[in-house]
Amino acid sequence: MLAAAGALLGAAPGRTAAAARPSTPGLSSAPRGLDVLPFPGTPDAAPATNIDFPAIPARQIASITAVGSRSGLHSGRLSAQPAGHGTAFTPNRPFTPGETVSVTATLRTPAAGTASGAPHATRLHYTFATARVARLPTISPAAAPLAASSRTTHSFITAPRLKPPIVTLSGRDTDARSGHIFLDAQNSGQPAAYFIDHRADLIWYKPSSTKRRGPSIFNVRVQGYHGHPVLTYWQGRVVPPGVGKGKDLILNEHYQTIHTVTAGDGYRKRGTDLHEFTLGRQGHEDVAFVTVAAPTAANLTSVGGPANGTVLDSIIQEIDVATNKVVWEWNALHHVPINASYQPYVSGQPYDYFHLNSIEQLSNGRIVISARNTWAVYSIDKSTGKIAWELGGKHSSFRLGSGVRFFWQHHATLHNNGLLTLFDDGAPPPEEQQSRALEIHIGTHTRQATLIHAYIHNPPTLAYGEGSAEVLGNHDVFVGWGSRQYFSEYTPGGSQIFSGSFRTPVQSYRAYRFNNWVGLPLQAPAVAVRKASTAHHFNVYASWNGSTRVAKWRVLGSGSRHGSFSPVGRRVSWSSFQTTIEITSRDRWFKVEALTGRGRLLAHGTSRVVSP
């Protein structure tokens, strides 16, 4: 336990004390941002936050003093962070909401480069403030719109509990080499993660619940983890004003959940937000970037609200996947003023001033994020938390060329060639006549942003939320139209190749295409047999939820359940999620086998035995 007394700062709440100017070892210094978390001057850290020292190993720290302006001295536990991410001090009790916390760390040896002009400091001093936590209103899952399943969803004899949305394709045939299409089923009556092939045939469908309306599912995609493809998505409850309280799941090729990522450092009960879950690498370790929507008390007079209002802060947490520990954190309120928002203030509701909806890790130590309600994309220096540049918004770092201006946008991605893609919703309220997916050249030296392409849906559509834009391996652009019921693919020149659509009111938060997913389910294929209209004629129905390798089906029959089975009829090619096979047989018991294109039996590919 550490609770050493030490000098305290007299800095005002939300400010960082000025650095001392030591000339000899043993004097004090204000830390750089990367040396401590929460960042110095953070105005709304969680009262249950840890105090982290990402660049300082535990053996270098002799003592830590953490004193709340109301709660007093806090003892706690000092521990090494995973994978060399420094040290964490975990207080034994939370700080008081709305107080200033003064932190003093005494080091056994000087912290190299602790602050500009103070390379020999052995004591670090800084302050941050804790949030005055507010509550968000809740919404019952039953209040969400439900679709009539007979009109908007499929039904299957072999999987009667599954109700996947009906998807229709129009336009030229899509290229199978571009991969499967990954979606989530919103407003379908059965929230689910799923993907379809290039003909819109269902391959895999995973509802959050088959017994009743379950939690919502968002953002289904393929990512890399330990060098292998994994499926990831968010699952939880959606609460006003359109944010989430949930968790992020990582599934392997067998569709087994291998990791559940949750928010930390005081936000575990709050949960992760639905808008983003990005896997990345930090050295040799796998990390995840998640969003947290945290209501906190704030002065809203700058946007026409009360002095004692509630603002919704957008928080980024970088989490070590193996241990679920927070290794980096960023608060929008600390770096972007409330009056940077274009969101109108509405009395009686938490003010969602920022609305973070995408995060991308770059190789240069920065991240790129999209904030819907400031109409801006930001590049953030992780070492300091400061904004390196802003595209759009009220204080753009770039001159915006013709057609670049965007509104209420989603899903910003900065590519290695200097191009940035995003989905420009344009509403609500409507600022444009139609939504667009944009490809923008970012001139970091010229400070000029130039529109390269705008991808428009045919017929035109205006999304009132959500959406995505993805550049595929063949340089086509794949667009999810968010709250509208479409997804579509375009040539690099902007010509629409095809469009997919759901039946209203079904929609998908984002839409992706990936060609590197191989699904190998461990459960056996499902089978059902029904008698046909004539004697000894049967219809056999076969499906294998999630298998991407089944190419053919073989039916086997027997006169007794435990007898010898032999092939019945010819092999039939896989034709859809549920393939119908017509057979003629005097057998009473049947099963199916899933085969590769070369006729080899797949592992776990033999169904149970059934009778008509």
C-alpha cells in the first residue's frame, strides 16, 4: 500500500500546475501528458479512475500521493501494467465527484525527458478534476420498432428460430473475390450479427437472443488479432440520445467468443459505446480502441443551456485485450470546447455535443477520429492528447476545396496514400439533399483538402444517421447507407456497380466487405426431412450456419436409425443458406454430409440422423 505524504499543488481545478525549473536532481516537474493518465488538466475523469504512469516502470516509483480536494488522502495499490505499459496506481476508494485531485509521484531515479527543461526531475506534480456524474435516460428494448417477420425476414425449416432480414441485390453481378458482406440486423425484430455472399445468400446469422428480443448488435466486421482474422461486434442496450451501454466481442473462426472487451478505469458499469471497436497493435501486444459515452455535469451557457446542465462526453479508451486493462485514455471535453458543436441544445436532455463515431490507429503514433456533432475529423497525438489537426468543423486546419464540406459524418479513415474516406450523412437536420461517401486528399503541407470523388446512391438517399465507406482491395468503394436500407459498391471512378437493400424498417449501422474470412463451425449441419406428394419421395433440407467451405451436400439413408447408411441420389451443390434436396428412397432415416468442392467430407460436417 502506498500513501506517502508529499507536496501538493495549488492549481485550480482543470488546470495543470506550471513546471518547476530544476537544475539539480530531486526537484519537481510537471509531467508530460504521456507520463500520466488521466492527462494533466482533465476536467471530468471518472471518480473511480486509476492513476497511470504509462512510461514509468513500477520499480522506479518510490511513492505516490493522491489527494482529493474534498475526499482527502487516498491509499491504494501500485501494480505493473501489462506488456510494459508502465505502472497503475489503483486507489482503495473512489474520488468524490466534482473535486480536484492532486497527484505527487516520487521517483527513485530521474524520469528521462519528463518535461521540457527538466530532464532530471524525480518528483512529478499535476492535477485533474473528477466528473460530477449524471445519468442518461433508459429505453426498454420493447420500445424499439419491430418488423413484421413474414414481410421483412426469412424463415428456415432447419433453423426455425432464426429470422434474418431479406436482402435484395440490383445491378451487375458483384465480384465474389471481393468477399462476403457483413451486416447487423437493426429493426428486424431479432438483433443479430450476420454476413451474406455476393449473391445475397445468407452464410452466418447470430442473433443476440432467439427466445425474446435480445440486446442490440452493431458494427460487425473482420479484424486481425494475433495475426489471424477474427469477427468482432458490439452488443448491448441503446439509450438516448443514440449511444450504447454494452461490451465488445471477439470471435474466432469457430464462432467462439475468445475475448469480451469492456470499459475500464471507472467506466465498467457504464460500458462501451456502440460506435467503434478497433483492434490494433501496441508493440507486441494486441490492443482495442473503444468509445465510452459519459454524461457529466457542465456549464452549457455557451450553447444556450443552463449553467448546471448535463453534457455527454466522448471518451476513448485503449485497452490491452489480454488483461482488459486501460493503457491510454482521452476525453473530448478536455480538448474540444462545448461550443464547437453544431448540435442544437434541447432543454431537458443531455447535450450530445461531440458524438464520437470512429477511431483509427495510425502508424505514426496518432489516431484519427470522427465527431458527428462538430462536423469534424481530428488527428490526435497520443503522447500529449492534443489535436494535431482538424478537418472541417469550426476551426479547420485545412482550406476546404469545392465539395469537401461535410455534415453529421461517420466512419473516417485515413489511408497511406494521404486520402481520407468518410460517410457524409448530411442530416439531420438536413444540410444537403443527399448523403455521400467522400474521398478527400489531405495536403498536410499545403493545408488544402481536395475532393477526389463523391459516391452517390442511385436513387438518391439521405441518411439521418450511421453509415460507412470502405476501400476494397481491388480499389472499389463499398458504402453502407446507415439509417437508409441500402449498401452499394462503386468503381474507383464513381460508377455504381450494384446496390443491396433491406425491406423497411430494417437497416445496418455499417456495411463491410471482407474476403479473408473462413468460417469453420464446430456444431454439425442442421437437417430436416419432409414427405413429398408421392410415395418414397422426400425433400431433404440442409443448412450449416457459418460454414464458408461447404460446396456440396450428400444425403445418406438407412432402414434403421442405428443401421448402415449409404448415399441416396446424387450430390447436390450448395445453393443457399438452406439447400433443398429432392430424393427418392425407401429408407426411413436420413442424414447429410457437407463436402468440399472436391467431394471431401468437412470436419464436423455430418448431421444428426432424422426421419420424416
